[in-house]
Amino acid sequence: MVFSLELGMEPRLGLEVSPALVVFGEMLMLPYDAMRAAIEDELVGNTALERLESECPVCAGRWRTRCPVCAPPARASGPGPFAAPLETPDAEPDTHALLRAVRAEVGTAEVAVAEYLVGSLDEHGFLDRSCAQVAAELGVPEAVVARVAEVIRRVGPPGVGAGGVTECLLRQLDALDCDPDDPTARLARAVVAGHLPALAKGHFAAIATALSVSRDEVRRVLEFVKVRLRPYPAFDGNAAPRTGYVVPDVLVRPHEEISGEFAVTLVEPAMNRLRIRRDSGQLPQARSFLALLRDRWETLRRVVELAVERQKDFLRDGPAALRPLTRAEAAAELGLHESTVSRAVADKFVLLPDRTIVPLAKFFGVSGGIDEELRRLLAAADGPVSDQRLADLLCAAGYPIARRTVAKHRARLGFASTALR
């Protein structure tokens, strides 16, 4: 018997995750503020992209100081009416408090320089010119300006006086009380310093290769940056302290032409109108970034439109009218993977027709409507009702659910079992 080895090729079907799909998945999952920062970073780093004028889809620029899209620098937590006060209205502007702190640290001869520098900070708290430029404008030595600028950065909110987002994040890292042996914190500094645009675009493999670390470590850095840092310092300039808001990603309004229907508007495309400058370099990167943005917006729009269509009763009548809808069902109907729907839903918010903001996740799952219906059934019962009977009643109301699941919901709502009721 003779054995031999031969190499051959045969066709095989299978699913493989491409790098582009990984980048899209990471971008799809970004919350509004992180995506806005990523767009700003791309505009700074890619000369082929430029921003066009945009109009706020909520207020059309008419009431910026109270608009949940125009006004807020960051999300507040939780659903509810979009006015969510974070500061008292009679507090002094941030520049006044900063200047008072700086005056206590500098000499009398340097007060004029301090006032000039603080007055030169933009609305984000950044200083958009060098110490040499300021020194030339004031006719003072550059060393004096540099010394006062450092005082401003030391006594002000972490990141104030920085020249851009990267420096701002690095100064916030300096201010964090992190364990010096924490590998994620150490890696975060290297990533922010040299690879921030790549991190925003989800180029984990490229960053991992450049820094000789794993992609999982880079992902942990992204989560660290999202949770612990912010693209701008906590600084509102000369403006009076503003009310904080939850920023909606999606607006749902009654349809202007079809009675009983609802129209969906995405905030990001309206607020971030971009185009490619054909006379500039970096065209492939610009096209790639815009393609990812369009895919993000189209996926989010499809998911929201399906959720709105299924939950029209909720939009009209409130939480008690929520219908069962899972992410898996939405994915099957849209021809998407369930993880794609989950990423689209994660950390997104919807402005409802009644002017309240709720998480997009509220449109999904079975707990909202079922809890309301189960509570109503138990409260209206004349005597003990078995979990099986409750399951039958819920099924008749449009909530198919198993007896054991009813028991879990009942216990969570604080109702005892039949034997104890």
C-alpha cells in the first residue's frame, strides 16, 4: 500500500468578518458625542473634507440656549423632559471664576496678560494661538505669556487652554487619579498622543501593530477614553452656565401629510453636512469616512423606522401601549445581523412627539408593555390568579409569554405567588 500527500483546492462557503465591517460596527455603536468628536477629528486631520452650513432639525437655530441639540456640550443621564438642570442659573460665568483663580497665582504685572489669555479662549476653552503670537500682540516676553498660560492650565478645568482635542485629552489624563500600574491608563496616553484619529475610526489593528499590543487592549482604551475623558474641558467661556440636556439622536414627529403616521429625522446628518474637496489630497480616506458615516446613518434610520412603525400605539398612548419587539425580530425583518441592530440601538436617544427624550432601547424588548399589562391584571384581580392564567391573559392581550417568565416579572414587580396572595 502506497500513501501520498497532495495539495488541492476546493470551494468553501463561510462567513468572515472583514476589517471594514469591524470598523463599521465600532462606529455604529458610538454615542452621539463620541461620533461628533470623531467627525471633528476627521475634519482636522483630513484636508479633503469640509463642513457645510447646517440647520438644527429641532429649533432651526431659533432658541439655541434651550435646544437639546444646539446647546449641550455633553449628555445628561436618564430619560424624561429634555431640560435637566445641571447648574444654577445665577452662577458666575466660567471665565470669571478662572480669571479670579489665575489672579491669585500671578504677579500684578502679569494680570493684564492673564486677562488677555482668558479672554482669548474659544467656546470650548481652547487657546487657538501660540504663546509667541500672543507675546507679539501684547509686546511682552514670550516667557511671561508661557508662564501665565501654564497657570491657566493648572488652576482651570483639566484641558482648558489646550491647543486642540489631543492636548486636552492628554491634560485630562494627567489630572486623573489613575493607578500608575494600570496598563490601560498607560496605553491610553500612547494612543491619544499618537493615534487618536485612528482610534476614532476604529482602526484597532493598525494601532495594535504600531504599539505592539493586542486589539482587545486597544478596545479597552476606547472604553476608557469614552468613560473617563471628554473632547472638550468643562468650560463654557463667558456664557452664563447653561442647562444640560440629553442629546437626541433621532426626532419622531407626527407625519405632516399622513394622519396617524410618524416621520423620523436623524440629528447627525442634519448637523454634520460634509463634502469632499476635489482639489485636495487624502481623497480615498475622505471617501471611506463618508461611506462609513452614510452606512451608520442608513442603518440607524432603518432600525428606528421599523421600531416606530411597530410602536405607533406607544407613541400615541404612552408606555402601557408598548408592544413586544426584540432586536432579533428587527434584525430578521431588516436583513441585518442581531449584533448590528444592538449596536445601532446602544446609547441612542429619541425625542418623542410629546417633547420627552427616551432611550431607543425603550422601543425594544418585552418588559415595558408586559410590565404595565401585568401590573394592571394583578391590580384588577378579585382574588389570587395563577401564573398560568396570567400567561393566558397576557397572550390574549398580545404578549405571548411563558408561565415561568410571568413568575419572574411578577416577582420583580413586588407581587407574591398565588399561594401567598
